[in-house]
Amino acid sequence: MAREDAAARRAAAETVTEPEPDQAIEVDGVLRFNFFVEDLDEAVKDKRCDNGLDLFRLSADGRYKDVLISADYRWYPFMQTLHHGWVGYELAHGGPWNLQLAFYLLQEPRDR
């Protein structure tokens, strides 16, 4: 009996728990810089090259049980903006119907 308990405890300790497929939120982003060389304009001969931040984007998509989320926020050198954001609840899934209730915040007109 003690041997079985020890084996069960070892097996439990070795088990790696992974998140449930319905409980995953993925966070990602983009960081983009530009570098350019301008050799054609004599007016800017002291500053022929330049660089700078073009875009920083942070996104989150996923679900936790029946709660759904998606958001995308962007930082540009000249502005910050919410590209899209929504939160929803899955009322019914499986079978012939998938029914969701969602609240959206979208920027119009959108760049796609």
C-alpha cells in the first residue's frame, strides 16, 4: 500500500499540466523601425540618414472559459490608437448553434 502511494505521488509530480484549450489568451506584438538614406537632396546634406520608430503594436486574443476577448492597440510616432477591442460571452456552443454576445469598440474607417 505504501509502495502504491509513493508511486502515485511520483506520477503526480511528473505530470505536467497544460492550460485547457478553452483557457488560452495569446499576447503578441510588433516593433518596427525604419532607417533611410537620402542622397538626392542637397538641402539635407548634413543629415543624409535618419531612423526612428515606425510602429509598436500590442495585441491580445483568446478566451477564458466562455469569455472571449480581442484587442489591438498601436503606437505610431504621431499618434496612439485602439485598432479594435471587444469582449464577448459564448452563450451556447456545439450542436447546430453557436451563440455569442459581444461588445465592440472599433475605429472607423479602419485600415485593414
